[in-house]
Amino acid sequence: MAEFPSPDWKDYELIDSGEGEKLERFGSYILARPEPKALWGKSLPAAEWRRLAHTTFTPGAGFGKAGKEDSGTWNRLKRMDDQWYIGYRNAEGLSLDLRLGLTSFKHVGVFPEQAPNWDWIWRQTRALAAKGRTPRVLNLFAYTGAASLAAKAAGADVTHLDSVRQVVTWARGNMERSGLDGIRWVVEDAMKFARREAKRGNVYDGIILDPPAYGHGPDGEKWKLDECLFEMLRTVGEILAPQDAFLVLNLYSNGYSALLGETVVRQAMRTGSLESGELALGDRFGKALPLSIVVRMTR
């Protein structure tokens, strides 16, 4: 199963992809940046890429400590703002405003292939809220928070956790710009927080995880996906409600498959109905660019 953002999303488009790059439009600006999974040829000539792009990205020399990408450089070809906003609207009423910015690691603050997850989280949370209570949703490794906003807009009491204070501040700005409030912000190591919540007996109706391949907590805690994922999921299983609950696991790590993700969730959780697949983007020329795998569970 492969899922794509709706073509009705007017503020984002993958224009072309290939030769290790992708050409994307975010609102009024077009960016060309590296994409290792684009193994095919480009459909547009290089001169057209350069004509269209407001900026390109030159990556660093390679990988530094613990596999972390070296920072690179944005090369502006046309005038553009350092920061700008795009909107996300779906057919069911979800409405978000998300700030973008050119970071040194080629990211811009939004991962557009995640739009199907935002829609799914929105629907699941609304269904729980319709039962007459306020669902509690925990977003771990939450980055700039589109998934947190989707849950909050659907009526949840949301806890948003990331180990980097700057991106939590970014997420707070997205909340305010989207006309929402009341999200609980936590800057902490995800494993430490989940273990403490388990000891306290706290339970959530929805848990969202988007862990990196490598990472560090605010106090230097080390995270390596291969070594920590199963333990994290088992801990999450202790704080996920036994019924009327959902889980979303997103994985970008190369070499992982949807079947692997589904199996590790099944073994950690033991109960629940699972679906899994890939999240992808489609360009104007019919090429599908798979970017992550997703496993979703409901009880």
C-alpha cells in the first residue's frame, strides 16, 4: 500500500525528481534539494530545473559523528524570504498553517509525504472525541508539530515532545498561527519520558512516533533506531490505552520495510488491528518517490 498527499493540496507540489534530487514547490517558492531515493532520470532538463528553482542545496562533505549528516549550503538563485508559511487544508475540515525555513540539513520544517498521516490522526482523534471525552494524544520525536496540530484541531489534549528546544519553539509558532492553543510542550529524551509516564501510570489514547535513525536527547542521551526501537515500542505499549486507542509509527530509515515495521509493532503491542505501507510523493511525470514506511494500529 502506498499513500500520497491529496492533489487538492494547493500549497505543495513535487514537480520533478531524479538523479538524486527532487524539485518541489512550497507555496510560492520552488526548491531543488538532494533526495537519495530518486534513482531514476529527471524528466525536465537541468536548465529548466535551474530556471524554476528559487534555491538549490549543496550537501556537506558526508556524515559526521553517529551518522549525522554534515550541514550544507542553500544557494539562492532568486529572491525569497528566509521564512514563509504554507497552508494545509483537507476535505474533512482540517486547517493548518505551517512555517517553513531553510535549515542547514536541507529540511524545511515540513515533510509533505506525511499528509496522509495528519489526515488519519485527525479522523481517529475525532472518532474518539465523538464518544464524549477528550482523547489524550502523545507525539514523540514530534519535530515542528503538524501531527500534534492535527490531533489538537480534532479535540485532543496533546503532549508534544522533542529533544530540540528550537523545533519545539517552531511548533509552538505553528500552533499559534493555526489558531490553536493548549498543547503541552516537553523538551526531553523520548525514552526517558515514556519510562517515567509508565511508572506514573499515565495512559494515552493516541501515540505518534517518528523516530530518527540516530539522535541525542537534550542531556546527551544516545538514540540508535536499530538498538532502541523495540524497547521504545514496548514502553509505549505500557502507556497506550488497552481499548479505543491508536498508534502511528513512521520510519525513514533505509533498509526498513513495512513488513518489518508491522512485525515489530505486533510483537511489542500484542493486541490491535494493524495496517502498514509506504508514504510517497508523485511528481508531474508519474514517478512515485517513496520516502517512509508507516504502521498504524487501532484497538
